[in-house]
Amino acid sequence: MAKPPEHPALPARPRSASLDHPIDAPISRRRLLQAAVAGGIGVNLAPVMAKPTDPRKEPPQTGDDIVFPSWQNDGRAVSLQDIEIASPPILAYPRDPTTQIVRDKSRLNQILLVRFSDEDFSKETQEFTASGVVAYSGVCTHTGCSVTEWDLEAKNFLCPCHASRFDPRNSARIVGGPALRPLPMLALALEGEYLKVRAPFNARLGANKKK
Ligand code: FES
């Protein structure tokens, strides 16, 4: 009579989760952790993923276009003709020239554009200008308000919060008020008639950090 076929051997059943310890023996935290790491039990070994960066919050990059805010002039690129000499500042934002994404979701990307004759600028400031246009951060270095005012007579930026004043012809040096640092500058270039970012801001943006 033919022998019935044997069942293939089943894998041995583990005695417990802790094979080399009696079931009720205390397990040190260290051993438990070692076991968990070895077996991947209960420990998420996936690499910590960095939060995706919102491109609209990225700071200005070299080569960016400079554009009006979306609510002004349809958000088009700012050209030289848009800026009159010694006129109040124009608010603008950087725009990625490839994706056309405007980086307007961070207040720190507010750019103030003003224009003067070349000879009005200090030597240091001149290096950042393009055809007499200079660009500064629009966020006050005192406690971070938006610099929205303009002293028509002195042609200085004026912060409405505590009246700090900054001279745009001279690297935004402080000419009044409690701010301790000038507004950071953004070096500009021209592409045809249009302004472009030549280099990122030259200093830390926004308010002084609390001590
Ligand atoms: S925040 Fe601008 S002067 Fe205080």
C-alpha cells in the first residue's frame, strides 16, 4: 500500500516574542529597544521627511523677476518706466522666471523700489542699483512692521509703527527712530527694461531676535 504523502514541515512556532527570555522575565528597556530596532517592531524607521517648502514663501533668488503685487497692474513685471525718480516707493515681489510663481506668501519678501540719479547714491549703495533703481526689504528691522510710509520731503522710508526712518540713497542707514539695523538691500540687474534680482538680500530680514 502506498504511503500517504507527508505534510511539508511547518515552520517552528516561536515560543514568545522574546525568544531568549522566559516569558515572565523582566526585559530591560535597553533590550526591548534593541529587539525593536532589530525587528523593526513598533519603531518607525522611515527617514524623517522634511516639510515640503512652499515655493511662494522662498526668499528672492538670483535671476528672479520683480513684479507688482497681484492686486496692482495685474501683477506684471516692473519695468524702468514704472519708477519715477525720487517718487514714493513701489511695492513688489520676486517671481520665479521658470515657474512664474510669485513669492508673495511671505511678508519678508516685500520689496520696496525707489529710483534716484546715480550721483545721489553713496558708493556702497550704487553697487546694488540698476539704472538708478534700488531695492530694499519692506519689513522694518525694529519689530517687523511693514514699512509703508514715505517722507516726501526728506525722501526717506518711514515705518508707521515707531517712526524709524531709513535713507534709501545711503544703504537705508537709520536717520531716526528706534531701529538698530538698516533695511537689507537686494542687488538688482536689468534685462531689457525689466528689473531682475542679481543677488539675494544682503542681510538678515525682519525684526531683531528677542534675547
Ligand atoms: S517696527 Fe518699525 S519702527 Fe518699530
